[in-house]
Amino acid sequence: MSFDLNRYINERCELIDGRLKMAMPDENELPFSLHKSMRYSTFAGGKRLRPILLLAACDAVGGDLSAALPAACAMEMVHTYSLIHDDLPAMDNDDFRRGNPTNHKVFGDAVAILAGDALLTQAFILLSSPFYSSNVPSDRILDVIHEIAYAAGSRGMVGGQVVDMESEGCHDIDLPTVQYIHTHKTGALIKASVKSGAILGGGDERQIAALNRYGEAIGLAFQIADDILDVVGTTDQLGKDAGSDQARGKATYPSVLGLNESRRTAAEFIEIALESISELDEKADPLREIAKYILNRKS
Amino acid sequence: MSFDLNRYINERCELIDGRLKMAMPDENELPFSLHKSMRYSTFAGGKRLRPILLLAACDAVGGDLSAALPAACAMEMVHTYSLIHDDLPAMDNDDFRRGNPTNHKVFGDAVAILAGDALLTQAFILLSSPFYSSNVPSDRILDVIHEIAYAAGSRGMVGGQVVDMESEGCHDIDLPTVQYIHTHKTGALIKASVKSGAILGGGDERQIAALNRYGEAIGLAFQIADDILDVVGTTDQLGKDAGSDQARGKATYPSVLGLNESRRTAAEFIEIALESISELDEKADPLREIAKYILNRKS
């Protein structure tokens, strides 16, 4: 059997984008600028890694996709809000993302801040919608809301972002600090995506624990691969300035461990990820392929 | 029987503050700056109107306070996040709130943005905590998460904030625009507080609908009273610059209707609020006293 990862990802992206479009206020609804701004960043060419992982984890435990799709979209909203706020002049001050002007360059700082706020909130509107809980047990949905909120909060993504920012330009960043930043800033949301999919799919405790370990490992591998790409990729491939981490004195794996050791570490985490789900059957194959892809991606 | 509103409010504030302190990461937990910043604004002398209303609505339907207290704290977190973001230089650019330097003046813009983000997220962490759902039916909690998220999102508070901002300095603001701003920016969260208390207290449909109307009416009365205070209050009483709305060309009731007509409208909404809950027994008396207080407050 040959599994076509590209085709799989494209199909899932279509499914996710279709549901995302329904899950957000229309651009013609007041306030126009806010809703335009929310949609602008949500449909700006994101890879949909988190929702794809969430759906794949639901598949892996034999769950029904319709139980996972709203949470997958909510996860992408949380991710998108974090990018809008990260790019603000008060934070990373980035003018471009994925080749397009960043949200605040198009809509101004105030609307960008509020669009981020509204996207984060919209995730919880979607997760708690009466339609959703009429189809999926309320306890599972509450579990997932907790997973996502915890991963996004001060002990997760936002905490990682603060330490990342405060470490910028420091010359003596050590490995534990880089690990803290990566597990929190990127890792937490990726791990929560996989775990949420497993919960919503009705996985048993053992399956949920296995997928949680998988999510933790690929979250780290993903971020290390990202750091490596920032060093060796071209600006064209990345849609943002290559070498921008280095120029800013960002805390990264290559800056602490060097390129080769970083590559070895990423590969090791992918091994751990694959090992974690070795007891799951072929329904987990997409997760296996995604893990390998993360290691070898070029953009 | 004489009801001592001051004493009642002080007791409830103590209860709320005690629970809020437990519900947030400690200042000695990493990242220190973030957690300090979150606590700084949460404990900066807020009146706790929203959580007090939420608890009082729970009381009014004969509910158990412990079922409502986490949601009351979550509501205050959402309110606090909105103030931190409103005060940012990119938004209202305020240096003082309640007589103290605003969050970004103490912690910088970046940490202030992230502290707001983390407080909003913390509200949902608290609402979805396993401890909470072991004591209150999951369906009720999900209902309340939906109420709060909807009220805070792009069709509620954030939407109101965008229109408020975009109306600033316009000379021909009409009454419907002022009404939109007030029902969304302040009204939505106040209404959701009352309704959430009624849901968590186990109120029946009729009681929840009555309290929803009460919440809607006092939300509007509160904001009109606020607008009036900005014109007639002194800077000392307000803890911020009196007349600041006018100086900024903000859309307010007095600027559209004049002072006398605004006073009459506020009183009318208080009448509607009292009328809405006329069928509730004496357990709703605190709500009745709070309504009267809102009309007559001096700060």
C-alpha cells in the first residue's frame, strides 16, 4: 500500500477550510473591519498542521471525524490569534508572514490586537456551541476545552512567548531555556491538538497516553526543524526572511547545539514519536507519515 | 428588614478575591513578569460588579454559591483582560486606571498584550477545570462557557470596542451607534454575568429569561451612568481624568441625548430591570438593591 501524504493533506485542508469558513462571522457583518481582519489571517495560507493532527488522532483511535472537526477549527483559530499578536510592533514587529503583509500592516495595530482577541474567543464559542454538544458527550468537550485552554495559556503558549521575548538578544541562553521556550511556545498546542483528537475520537486511556507522547515528541521535532530551516532555508521557500531568528538573537536549537546536533535531536524525537504509537494499528499511518514529513520538510 | 448593600458588597468582594487568588498562577511561577502582570491588573481595585451580579443571580434562583464562584472569577478575568488591552497605546492609550499606572506603563506593551491574552485564556481554564465539572453538571458549564465566550467575542464586547474606537472623533454619531457600542462593549458581559449565575444556580427557563432581561437593562443603565459620571464627576472620584470621553470625542449618551435625557433613560432602564424580576422572591433583593445603586453611584 502506498500512502499519498500530499493528497491526504490537501483533502483535509479542504475539509478544515470549509468548516472554518462557516465557523466565523461573515465579512459583511458588523464590525466589518474586525471580521475582515479575523478572516484575513485565518485564510492566509496556513499549513493547518494542528487541525490535521487533531483529525488524524481522532482517526487513529477509530473516532468519527465530525466529532473532531469543530475542535480542529478551534485549534487553528488559537494558532492564528497567536501569530497575529506575535507579529505586532510591540512584539516581533514583522511586516510579512507567508509572503503576505501581516495583519497589523493591513488593518492597523488596534484592529489586529482585537482580531486576535476575537479569534481566541471564537475558538471557545465554537467548542461550546449547543450544536456540538448535542453530538458529542459534554464531558469530552469540557476535557478538550481544558486541554486547549491550558496549552494556550500562561503555563503553555503565552508563557513560552514571554520567555522567548525576554531571551531575545541574550548571549548566554542555555539548553533548558530553549527547551522551555519550545515545549511551551509551539509544543503545547501541537501536543494538545493530538490529545484532543484522541479524546474526541473516544480513545481509551492507554491510547490517549500514547498519542499524548507522540504529540509531545513531534511538537519538539517540528520546532527544531523550524529553527534549522531558518538557518538553511531560502527566503523564497519560507515566505519570510531566512536567518531572521539569528539576526534577532533568538534562542534556537542551532544557536545552542549547532546544526548537526540539532538535526540529530530532531530525528531522535521523531523516533520517539513513532515508537509511542507502535501499538496502534494502520489507522495511525497518517500520523506516522506526518512525523516523517516534519523531519524532512523544506518549508 | 434593612439590607446593608455596602456590607453585602464587601463580603462578596472578599469571597471573590479569595477565589481569584487561588485561580491564578503565583507571581513566583515562571514567567514571573507575566504572572505579576496578570495579578497586578486583577487586584487593582476593581469593583467586582460582574462577579457580584453572577453570584447574586445564582442566589436569586436559590442556587448554591459554590456552583457559581468559579464562573464569577472567570468573568472578572475576562473583564480585566479587556481593560488591559483597552488601555494600550494602540487603543485608548491610558496611563492611569483607578488611580494606578496602567498595566503597559508598568510591564511594557508586549507583556501587557500577553497578560491580557493569558487572562482571557485563564477564564476558560478555570471554567473547564475537572474539579468544577465534578460538582456542577457539564451541560450547565458548557452553556455558561458559550454565554461568556459569545458575550466577549466579535459579536459582543470586542465588536463594541471596535465600533467605539472607529467612532472616536466622528461628529455625527447617532443614537443607534451609541446603543450598539453600549450593548456590546459593556452590556454583553454584564448580561452574560447575570444569565450565567441563573444557569449555574439551576434556575428554570422562566427565571433565566427574567434575569436575562434584568441583566440587559442594568447593563445599559450602568454604561449610561458611567457616561454621565464622566461629565459631572470629579477626577478624584473617578480615579481617571473626568471629561476624558468628551476630550476624545467618544460616542456617549450625554453627547447624543444631553445630560437630562440621559439621566431619564438610565432611570427607565432601572425600572425595566426591577420590573423584569418582579416575580422573583426576596432572594432577588440584592439584585434589586444593586440596580438602584447603579443609578445613584458617585464613582
